[in-house]
Amino acid sequence: MKYAIETFDLTKRYGDFLAVDALNLRIDKNSIFGFLGPNGAGKTTTIKMLTCLIPPTSGTAEVAGYDIKKSPNEVRQKIGMVPQLVSLYGDLTARENAELCADYYGMPSELKESRIDELMELVDIKYAENKFVKQMSGGQKQKVSVVASLVHQPEILFLDEPTIGLDPTTKSVLWDLIEELNENGHTIILCSHDMYEVDLLCDHVGIIDQGLLAAFDTPQGLKDDILGDQKQTDDLNISEIMTEMEEKSEADLLSSFHDLKGSILEDEISNAREISIMISNLDDDMMQILESLPFVFEVTPHPSGRVVMNISNSEDAVTAVISVIIKNNGNITSISTQDPSLEDVFMKVTAKKEMGGE
Ligand SMILES: Nc1ncnc2c1ncn2[C@@H]1O[C@H](COP(=O)(O)OP(=O)(O)O)[C@@H](O)[C@H]1O
Ligand SMILES: [Mg+2]
């Protein structure tokens, strides 16, 4: 088995409605995979097919080396699932729920009890083991759900929006747990709307939109892609501007830059990125120079000497801003740039489709 999960044109229709459209996905063994997408994109439907809760309309998938159509029972033995809506028995205690799951998988009783103890301690719910689930808080239920899903030591764990509605502390307990499970060799499939969570935990991310896989990469790869895309839309030739700067007088330049700035496209400005530079000898002259640069759209000075600028998102804009400052005897003490977030990637990838695709 090469991958933990491999899908082959995995498709689900509900009547006429195509919920998952010929999905081809490969998830590495022992990785944490983040599954993102707007509401109704097909995430839960995909997970339900991969966990053999519903059959695909066409196509198939291999999960832990077994075909979901031919060997659903083998697949079930290899996977654990923390569903979007906690599905525990309210009239049973936390421990009884976990025991029930262990019995379902036919675990021998000595192993069962020690495994439940171990997991309850791991997620810190042992103190409430004899509490009825219906009397528990959302976070406590979620922890019991995690224990129940892990009792049979599944190779692959599916978590469908597991931290939704949890307080920050419980969230971070779950994040630690996910990392720990992964270190112990489990593959994790994490559906989430929490971009911070996905960025923090996941090795690879798939973005599904209207049943189609719209993007698949590492979180950093997706973010770098956005920068790459935007570079291509860049109309400003910054190196030309820089050469011009070498040749012309300062006064001439400032007025010609002023004209150029007026003609810059909306598009250019909306693709701007932020750079923040600390200049220890920042003065009005320097501010005026920075403001006049055509590839600098907005300049906000702070009393500390830090200037936050929105600059053109092109390869050489950062270099150009820095060299202009140095050329004018500015003393730079620190620089930081604001790179795109996974949220930016999500918005971009899913917006494309709504506009009719590209
Ligand atoms: N049992 C069902 N019958 C009909 N349509 C469904 C059913 N389950 C889900 N859908 C539809 O399929 C689409 C994908 O749903 P789902 O997989 O739950 O999305 P997600 O988990 O990404 O929010 C939605 O438009 C949803 O309304
Ligand atoms: Mg869902």
C-alpha cells in the first residue's frame, strides 16, 4: 500500500445533485491531511464514503490498502471517526460509551480497559468517566468521542470539524493530541474551517469546492502559489523605475512618479502586500520619497520610526523599497513582510469557481 488513502474518480450523487465529482486524492501514510472547503462543498460526503457509511455512486477508494466497495469491513477495522455531530449514547457514561466501541471491534477485555484508561488520561477526561454523556459539556463530549474513536487503535483517524465550538484551552489539548497521534504513526484526516488549525497541524491541504478538488498542496506551497499568481498580474516594471531613479534628479522623479501613481490599476492595488520597515532616522523627507514611489500605494508612519507600506506584489518591489531607503541614507533596523495566509488561499481558490472558473 503506497498511500493511506487513494481515491479513484470517487463520485457521489444525491438524485440529480452531484455532491462529490470524480475526486482523485492521494493522502500519504502517517501524514496529517487538512480537508477544507465552503459549507456544502462535499467534505462530509467524501468522509462518509471513505469510512464506508455511504456507498459511492461511481468510482472507488482505497483506505489503508482496502477497497471501500470490496472490503468495507476491513476498512472499518482500520479507521476511527470523530463525526461532525457527536454520536454518543447520552444515557450511558463516558466509559460505557468507550467500552461499547471496543466491544464493537471485538477487543479482548483486559486490553480494552487499559486502552480506555490510557486514552482517557491522554485527553484528560478520566475524571468524568462515570458521568452520563447527556450531562457533559460540548468539549467533554468531544473528548469522549475522541476516546471512543481511538479505542481500537485505528491506523487512520477522521476528524470532521472536531474543534468547532471548543474553548481555546480544549482546542489546544486536541491539537496536541492530534500531533501526538500522528507521531505515534496514525494518519489523520482533518476537516476544518479553522485556518490557523490547518496551517498549524497539516502536512498537506486539499480544498474542495462544489464537489471538485480545487487545490492540493502543502500549506506553504498554497501560500507561495498566491504570490506567484499575483506576480504575473503585475504591470509595473520596477527595475525600469529603479534605473530611471539612478538617472534623473530627485525633483523630476517625484513629479513623474506622481503621474505614474495616478494611472496604476485597481487590480494592482488590490493585490498589494504589506511590508513594515523600521527606519531609525525617519523624517518628513523620507516619508515624501516613500509616498511618491509608484509601487508604494499606502504609507503609514508610526512614532517609533516604523513605516507600514502597501506595496506592489511583484518580485522586486521589496528590494526596490529597501534600496530607495538606503540610497536616501535611511537607517533600516528591521523589516517584516506580511505573507498571504491560508485564509487568503481559501478565498481565492473558492472565489474562482463562483465567477465561473478560470
Ligand atoms: N443525504 C443527502 N441528500 C441530499 N443531499 C445531500 C445529502 N447529504 C448532503 N447533501 C448535499 O451535498 C452537498 C455536500 O454536503 P456535505 O458533504 O455535507 O458538505 P460539507 O461537509 O462540505 O459542508 C450539500 O449541498 C448537501 O446539501
Ligand atoms: Mg460537513
